[in-house]
Amino acid sequence: MNGVEEVLLIDQVIERLIVRHPSVSPAEIERTVRDIHARFRDGKVRDFVPLLVEKAARRHLTEQIPVVEHAAP
């Protein structure tokens, strides 16, 4: 995975979490994801970074605000 692909995947993580946590401001979600992503900047293996970031961000946000489930379209 190259840097551009990783950034695109991180942006998708942000989009998914915005939908999953509508009561949290998009700016707060983005800040949370970017802060967590920064923790991995020195990692040598990049393939799983977006997955690890999403898992950590989801845990962090869920601890703050309960998830609101949406009905399937």
C-alpha cells in the first residue's frame, strides 16, 4: 500500500464513522481518526494501519457516545 492509498482509506474510515456516530460532530470524528492515525506514522508495515485506526477510533467514539443504529434502506 502506498501513502496515497492509505490516505484514501483513512478518509473512508472517517466517512463510515460519521455515518455510524451522527451525534458526534464530523470535525471531532476527523480529529480522533487523524490523531490515532498519527500514532502509526513510524510503523514499517502499513497494510493494516487503516484497519487498526478504524478499530481504535470506533472504540474511542463508542466509549464517548452510544452508537445509533440506522435502518437498512
